[in-house]
Amino acid sequence: MQDGGVISTQEQGDLGQRRQVSVLFADMVGYTSIVSKLDEEQALEFVRLVYDTLSGAVSQHGGTVRDFAGDSIMALFGIPDALEDPAERACRAADAIHHAFHASAQKIEARFGVRPQMRVGISSGTVLMAAVQGADGPATAVGSTVNMASRIENLAPSGGTLICDKTRSLVEWVSELRFAGEHQLKGLAAPQKLWQLQSVRAGASRFDASVARGLSTYVGRDSELTQLADALAQARNGVAVVDLVAEPGLGKTRLVFEFLNRLPRDQIDVLTGYCFADRQQVPFLPILEIVRTAFRIKDQDNPTRIAYKIETGLKAWECFSQQNLGLLMNLLGLTPPPDALDGLDGVLIGLRTRELLPELLKARCAKQPVILFIEDSHWIDSASEELLQGIVNRSDLTNLLLIQTHRPEYTPAWRDDDKVRTIALKPLVTEDFANLARNRLGVTTLPVGLDRQLAERAGGNPLFGEEILTYLLEQGSLRVDAAEAHLDIDMAQADLPASMLNLLTARVDRLSTEDRDLLQAAAVIGRRFDPGLLSQLAKDPAETGDALQRLQAQDVLYRDENSSDYVFKHVLLRDAVYQSLVATRRAGLHLEVAECLVQRNANRLQEVAEMLAYHYGQTDQTDKAFRYTAMAGDKSLGVYSLDEANNYYTAAYALYESDPDCASKTEFAAFLASFALCSNISLRVKTIIDLAGSVRPILEQVGDSSHHALFLHHYVSCLVCNGKYREAHWVQQDLTAMAERLGDPASRAYAMVNELSVSIYFSPISNAEFEAKARVIEAELEKIDDAYIQNFYLATIGWNELTRGRVARAHATADKMIALGKKTNDPRALGYGTAMKALIAMVADDHEKALAIAEEAHKASKVEFERAIAEAARVSAMVPTETPGAIEIIEAHIDNCNEHGWTLFTMGPATMLGVAYALKGRIADGLRQIERAVQKRTDEGTKVSADWARLFLCEMYLAILTGEGGASAGVFLRNFRSILWVLFFGERKLVAMLDEVRSNPQFDEKGHYIARCDMILGLLYKARKKKQLAVQHLSKARVIVETAGQSPMLSRIDTALAELA
């Protein structure tokens, strides 16, 4: 039997459409047994009664019956007519079905001798609207949603209704639900959360969700609510930020909850991200939650379904590309589509992701106002914090309100921005607690002294106040009779625990053993937890739903209105429960959680790597703890979250140190390659240098391998950065030999680029040999797709040109890097190429230009190495431009570099510090500073750096010998001995230093440094009235310098030649 006849014209036009619908299956319990006892006429009458009752309930709530089989129906809500609220209507119809059979039970029993009961199943989702019974047949639904409803109905209890998790999300705010466990439904790969519908509230509004959460009436925060409303209005014209700060328990989250509940949620997009104490090392943790919400991704979605949802969402926001799809899949810890991220290494993937996320937010804000709510940001990870900082700084965003809650000990980087308003929650006053108590107790008059006792004992903390009321009611010292409250003040004062922790602990202790055990298991999962996961830890999984209901009723937990998760009422409560666990039980529960997570995420372990690392890390399973901690590090590195990656790698190494059997030698080598890469590109050079002595013997046992070679490559780079050039040379020789034995293009390219890089600083090779090796490297690079080593190679080529003094060729290489950076949108090439331009300008004495370019490079650089190069150029250029505070800035730079082991980035600044001292009249200090720089570079074995410093020392000698600068009498007297020494012995010393510089085989005889030697000599001879020698040296210098174009250095030479003429 079916409802509906010939298909209407309207339905014909709608066929083939996809519709959001809810499907209801209802079936009578024991139908076959019932009708077997009836004669034919009675059976027909009974069937008609059943049909009329079922169809009446369905049609009353806007549904359509599409199949009837005597005792069961399939009803559709949303076909043929689209509905705004199909899930709510289906649930109300289910409620009506049970109510109808219950109300007429006596009448039916009197007529037929039975009391029939129905079981109902409801699922919601997208279906295809089709006419499966021919062109004139009624429109019906086709798709997995229909099959799921049927499967769910089979599991429903007699007289009850089960709904799917999708339906739950749509009716959360109008219904009372009980978690009914996870079930494996036929035809579906992942277990499905099911919920028992207990009732549907009449006339419910979204504000009723606060009642469902067990929240008390809100008091004492009218001013703060007004400020939030003002901030939302301000956001219409840009980005507004509310920094909501308070101690735990003062109601930060509750304030935001109440504010959001007062808004028209269909007109405002609310995106919420959570931070947790035990997951601070998870990069983009709150952002991941926001991405999942924005794309409607569910826990049970498989990777194919997730990719479809992301693609659909990106297209809706006009942001789709295969790369963007790949970036978001990678961010979620899933495998990107083939070729989606070709040509991108971890650095570029991370940087592209950081560019994409704000653009997605911008697209969303273009459609309607967006509230971005970050809860507990005192536990935020550095990647999310950096992303939020960028969002706050953007000037092209409108319709965005960022709300973050945190404790006072955390200071956001954007706190002083004009867009930010800080709301510091103050403790409630006595009158607020009086209102709280009156509303909680349902009375108009309070016992004398109760409000004062609450305010004093709670310390103005509303959470503590609510807990005190609960405790007094449960203990019997506070009771309500006939709408009148009575307080035994002596009993209350004697029994009340002294602290919040004691109060919460006492509360938990009063739970039944079963509920307390379940709550402790939940606390191990975290403040927010999946009931499906919790049910796997329970002694009796079938009782989990009832236990959760009891804990909700006791105001310990509430259900998150935006997901199927349950949440501890407050983090302090979760902490109290967690801390009550003895060590052995705690470790056992962590192990159970970890094993359940592995089982539930068997094909997507990387997605939950951080959680597995945390839980296994609390157990004695060091092998699994190491594996997933290293995986979490790799995942963080894959999105360029270097702080988090380094923390995970450090933790993994500590596990290996404590138990070397936790990983095989091969696994450990692979881990070390990743750890070394992360340390190198994040400039944590001392980490790998300190590590190398311990791990290299282990790597020797591994023998030749690509991972071993990669570790050596990054180790060499760290040694160079640390100024240990000799050690770098020795390790480099080992790497070169290994790469030749391995023979693969990647190992050879990595080794040879290192070889060229080291040769710039120590044991230099001839120009011909350098260029021959460069040609071999380029051939190897053609065989691999590796942005990191390609950039490293170009930087090495450019640095070599500048080191040899070939300024024009250095310019060309810098231009090539900048062009590559723009073409590939790679800030490494762009940043390094721009920084090199600044260094070139310094070499040519164009200091104003050098400072401007260095500032530009610093802004363009997104990666630590390029940023450090740009900073070194920037602080160096501040000296000759006499930037205010230059000495203090350059001293701080050198101290910072020394602290981090970045000797490489002090070479230029250490010399320029001496120049800065001299420019401030501290000539003796300046000479000593540069002499120390020369000696330090010599001791390090890098003659090229020592000779650069010698040239600056020569310039200072020249200035003193020629009287350039016109020092005052005071300056002369303060530096008398140094100046006198230079005047008597400086000329001979200057010439000797220039001879030393000229002897450097790295300096091209037609390069800039040789030209500077000639220029200094020419200017010296000019001052000594040796015109012929002066013209000879100045002319030689000019021939070289003019090849690089106009510069202050060329102007200086021309001026001198003109004066000599």
C-alpha cells in the first residue's frame, strides 16, 4: 500500500534533484503473532487502524508515506515538498506515533486483544528524488539515507525511537536524547552513533539549550554582554577582537554562550575552536576544529567523503583548486589527492596553508558576519597563534568578530592593537550571588546570611558558588520546603570543603562506583570526549547512555550543542577527576584509550597521531609512544609548524634515550633525518650539534642510507651556522663519500651542495673546480623535485659570487632567485634573493639602499634562515646610516645570535659594531672590536670572513691617517693612544693588511674586494701627495667597480680622481 497517486506536474519537474530529507521507518513489534490470532475481517480492520494511525501522525507533521506493508511504513520528510526542518518534523511524527498507540492502547486491546507497540528509526541526509515505479509513479527517495533508517529501526527498542547522529545534530535544541551506543550498520564501513529520542519539546527555542545543559539563570554580566554586542556591530566595517580574560570559574565560556544564544544564528556564522592543556603541541588544533565544522566533516566520514565535502565547500566559496584541496586534506592529517601538492615541500605546504586559511575566512565573511570563537587560548599552539595574529593584522577583512577566552597569565601578541577590546571579568558581588541562589532554589526570599556566605566562600567565583549550593542541598544543610528555603548555618560551615578542588573532589566521591569509574575514563580522554569512544572503555557499553544521562542530571557533564561530544562542566572538574586516579589505573586507561583510537582510525592514524602520542606517552608502551610521537613530529613538520615539530621530536628522542629498544636502528635513522631537517630549517643548530656525538655511532651501525645522508647534510649545515667550519669540512667529507657509494641523485645533490657551501668558508676550492661541481649538481637537480635543495643551491651560488667579489654576477643570481620566488610563490627564494641585494648594496657602500632592501627582505622572509640573513643585513646597514640606537640594536643582535649558536649571522654585524663605536667617538673601542672580529674569524678557519673585517679595519686606519671625519678635541683626547699608534704605525699596518687581503685565493682578481684594496691604497697615496700611485690604484679600482653600475663607492673613486686631475 502506498500514499499518493499519480505524480504531479511539480514533482515531475523536481525529479533528479538532490534533496536534504529525513526518512522514518516504523514497524510494529510482534505483528505476525498478533494477526495470526485474528480472523480475516479483524486483520483487515486492524491493518487499517495501524495505517490510519501511522499515516495520520506522519501527515500531521508534513511528511508523506511512501511505503506501507501492513505493520510498517516508510515516510519521507522533504519529498515531494522541500521542508526547512525535516528532521524536527520526523522526530515529532515519531513522538506522535508512540503517543497515539499509547493513548488508544486500552481501546485497541478491548477490540483486538493486544496492546501494539512500534519501533521507529530516523536518518537524515541527501537523497536523490526519483520515480522508481515508472513515469507516473510517486516521487520517492533513493540513497543510503533510506537504507540507514531501515537498519536503525531494526535496532530500536520496543516503544522507542532511534535516530542517527546527523539527525541528532539537527534536533539537538528541541529534544531530549540519550546516547544509545555505536553500532555497525550493514553496508556502512564505520560504526554509527545512535541516539534514543526521549521527547521533543513543544515550542522550544535555541535558548532552551541552556536549560538542557543544566545551566542556572545568568546573573551579573549585563555590561559585558553589551560590550560584546558593541564589538559585533563594530565588526561590520572590519575585524573586531574581544579579549575575554578571567581566572578559572569566573564564567568566560558561559558569557560567550549566553551572548551567542541571544543572536539570530541563521544570520551569523559561528565557528568555534578549542584549546586544551594536554594538546598544546598539536599545530592548528583550534583551527582544525573550525575547518571540520566549516566543511561539515563528521568523525565517521571516510577520506573519500571528506575530500568530497571539502571540494564542495571550496567551490561554493569560489576557492577551489586541486592544490587547495590537497592543502586542507594534508592539514587534517589525510593523504592529499595524487599530484595535488607536486613541487611543494613541507615548508611550502605549511606556508601555502597559512595563506589559504585566511582567504577561506574572507570568502565566508563575504556572505554573512562570522564570529570566530577561540576558547582557552592560554593553551593555544604557536601555529594557531601566528595565524590569528595575521588575521588581526589584515585590513581587507570585514564582518569578522574574533572572541578569545583566556586566563590572565597569557598575553596575546595582538593585545595592544586598536581593534582589540579587553573585557576582564570581575568577581561577582553579594547581590549577584543572591540572585543566583534565588533562581537556583526557586524562592523569592533567602535564609539570612546565605548570600553573604556564598559570596565570601566562593570568592566571587560563580562556578564555586553553584557548586557550594549543590553541595549544601545534597548534604541537607540547605533545603527548600513549600517554596521556602531553610539553612542550617552551623552544619553548613562545619561540612563545607575549604577549597574548590576539595569541593569538586567531594562531589565526585559521592557518585556511584559505576558512574565514577566511567567519569574517570572520560577524564582520561579529555575535557571533551566522544561517547562512542567512552563506551568502548566502559565495563558495560550498553549502560553508557544511561550513565551519561545520570551525570548530566547531576550537572557534571553537558552535551555540546554543535556535536555529539560530551563536555565536563568545567576544566577544573575534569582535572579533579583525573587527579583522583591512582597511577596504575591512569596508565591503564590511557593505554585503553590509545588502543581504541588505533582501532577506530586504522586507515588514518596520522590524523590522530598527536592523541596517540599523548596517550601512549602516559604508559609503558615506549615503542608505540616513540612511533606516534615521531609521526606527530612529521605531521607538524609537514605543515611547517616548527615549534610543535621540535617538541615532538625532542620527546621522541627522550623516549629513545630511556629505552633504545623502542625503535629499530633503521626507524631511528629515519627519525633522525626528520629531526635534523626540522632543527636545521628552524635554526635550532645547537640541538643537532649536541645530539650528533651520541647518535652518529648508532648511524654508523645503520651504514649507508638515504636517511643517514640526510642527517649528515643537516648536521653540516648546522655546523656552518655555528661557525664550526673545520668540523663541517670533516663531516662533509664523510657525507660526500657516502653519497658516492649510494649513487642516488638526491643524496649526491645534497652532498655536493653542502660541499660547495662549506668550501666558501673553509678549505676553498678554485673557481674552475667550483663551477665544474655546480654543473654536476644542476644535472642531479634535474632528476629530483626538491624545492629545499634547489633554493639552497641557488643561495650557495649567489653567496659564492658575492664572496669572490663578483658583484654583477651576484646581482644576476639574486635576480634569478627573486624571479624564481615570484614564479613559484616561494618566500625562501624571494627572501634570500632580496637579502642578497641588501648585502650587495653594503659592499658597494650604498648604505641607505642596503637598509631599505634589508627591511623589504625582512618583511618578505617567512623562513628562519632567510629572516636571519635579512636581519643581519638590516642591523649592519643601520651603522653607516647612523640609525638612532644602532649600537644597542646590533649588540642585542649579536647577543641573540651567540645565545642561539648563530655565529654565521654575526660576521658582518660584529665588524659593523666596531664601525658604530668609531662613529660615536669610541675609536679605541671600535679598533679593538674589529681586531677581535678578525682574530675570531681567523681562529674559526674562515679567511674570507677575516679579510672582510680587515678591509673595514683598513678603512678606519685610512680615516685616521687622512684626518677624515674631523674628530673633536674631546674625541681625540679620549682615544689618544689608539689614534697616536695609528698615526705612527698605521700606514705600514694598513698596507700589510691589504697585502693579506689580496693574497686570498677566493677573491677574484677582478672582483670588488680587490678593487676596494686599490681604492684604499689610492686614497692613502692621494693623502700622501703621491699622485701617480694614487691615480694608478684608483683607476684600477674604477675599472672593476663600474661593471656593477653606479654606486657610492664608484662616486667616491670618481671624486678622488677628479681632485687629483
